[in-house]
Amino acid sequence: MKIINNSDSVIIVLHEIYGINQHIRMACEKFSTNGYDIICPNLIHVNQPFSYDLQEEAYRHFINNIGFYSATKQVKQLILEAKEKYNHVYLLGYSIGATIAWLCSNGENMCDGIIGYYGSRIRDYMNITPKCPALLIFPTEEKSFNVQELVDSLGKCNIDAFILNGKHGFSDPFSENYCAQSFEKAERLVSNFLKK
């Protein structure tokens, strides 16, 4: 998916395990109305996104058929192509997309910034130190790990990490975990980050 406004800045939007669904399309359109060009690659290589009730199946598909290494390689290639056309390249990822953005952040002169929403697997890659500004937004509640401990251990330069009220998916209006107040706070954080 691409939206071209002939901007000098592009946001590469990285979706969750579900693929390019309503939420991701809406996010792309919103950033497009702010004047950015948008590129949203299909990282899971399926024509139709998984529905939310197929979370386990979607996760298994990503882990077994794609994986973080392959997806990161694909996104890094996309960044290199984008850098030939754009003055500014940003990555914005949700969940696995946030972890992929994180994995791309330590390349020299790769991106101008990364934004990650609830990148829970970042905890598996704590050896990475971003070479660009990073905005990481986490929910207060995650089933599989202690969010506060992760955020405390991210105290490196270049990283702004925030914990907003809610669960994984709080910024997705189509998710049962949607939290309007946290969504709005996150929107302000992202807007301020992109203006820097």
C-alpha cells in the first residue's frame, strides 16, 4: 500500500501480525493527511488480513513462515530505496512492526526516527542501541512481561519510552482493547516526535 503526496518525508508503516487491516489503513490515511508519503509493505505475504479472533493463527503464520529476520531484511531494503527519494525516512510500527522498526534502528544513517506501539518482543533484542531517535509507546498491561521493567531497562540515549493506560492494542479503534484517552495521548506524542 502506498499513498503519495510528493512529500520529502515518508513514513513506512509496519503492521501487526494481522496484516494490512482496517486499523493499519486508517493509520496510513491519517498520516497521509498530515502531508507525509506513506509506504506500508505487506510483511506477511497474504492477500487478506487475519481477523482478530485468529490471533494465534496469525502469530504462528508470522513466526513459522516469515520471522523477524526476514521481515527486518525486507524493511531495511525498503528503507534504502526510500532514502534515494526522500530527505526523511521514518518507521512506524505496531506490535511485531514495532519490534521490526527497533531491529532496523541500529543501522548507521538508516532512518530519521522510529515509532513503536506495544513492541513487546523488543525485550528479546535489548542488545540494540538505536542510532536514530526512538519513540516507544507501551500499554500498562501485557500478559507476558513486566512493562515497567522493560521501560526502565530502555534508559539509553535516543529513546523516549512511555507507558499509557490500557492493554496491547489500545490505539486500535477496531480492537476490544481500544482506549480513546490513551489513543489521543499517543497521537500527541507521535505528532511532537515527528515535528522535532
